[in-house]
Amino acid sequence: MANRDTILLVEDNPDEAELAELAFKRLDTEFNLQTVPNGEEALDYLFASGRYANRPEERKPGLILLDINLPQISGFDVLRTLRASSSYSLTPIAFLTTSDERDDIVQGYELGVNSYLRKPLDFDGFAQLLQAVSNYWLRLNTRI
């Protein structure tokens, strides 16, 4: 069972991953943010394999924030894999990206992303977006 308080952020830009961590600390949330830098590590983390083979079950995320343009395995391919898995077919997944390409948006929704979010350019906007999406998916939204 997923831990509703754990969020997995898949972000290859270390500066943006650090900003997300700072935003969660600044907002003093009770969410547990886990970060991985690419699609391959995301899948290892999510399926408790590779270097994450000993990931505790309570660290299975209740929300996945996924960048699209990732090294090794793209965000689209991660999403495709997760939606094909009974373990993650219903887990909320939001693309968190700088892309506003219509084709990316359409493909994301066709593959089963729950939200498509553009990263704000300023820290305060980014922090507020993370707070809003986390609160919505992990506190307000009724899930199975």
C-alpha cells in the first residue's frame, strides 16, 4: 500500500530538485519528498529493485511528480510502464515540466497522466505549485 505522505520527484536537474526540497522545507509540510535523477532510477525506486531493492514499503509514494525530458528513460516511458503495472495503475502521476508543447500535453494525457503542470520560473510560484498539487492529490482527493 502506498504511503499517502510520500512523494517521488523524478527530476534530472539537480538545481530544480534542490529547489523542490527547499520548497517543501519552507512550507513546513509533513510530506516526505524522495528524489531520483532519471527514469531508470525512478523505476528501480518504484519497483524496489537495483539500488532500491531494500526500499521500505512505507516509502512507496502516494504521488509521483515526473519530468518529461529525462536521461536514459523518458518521462513518457516511465509513465507508460507505471500505467501498465497493477501496482501503479491508479497512483496519481503529474508531469512537472517546462514544456508547453501541445504534442507533449496530448501524449501525456493519452498515456494516463493525471495532471500536466508547467514549472513556474520563480521560487515562490514553484513552492506554491508543489504545495497545491501535493495537498490536492494527497489530502483533498478521495482515492482507493
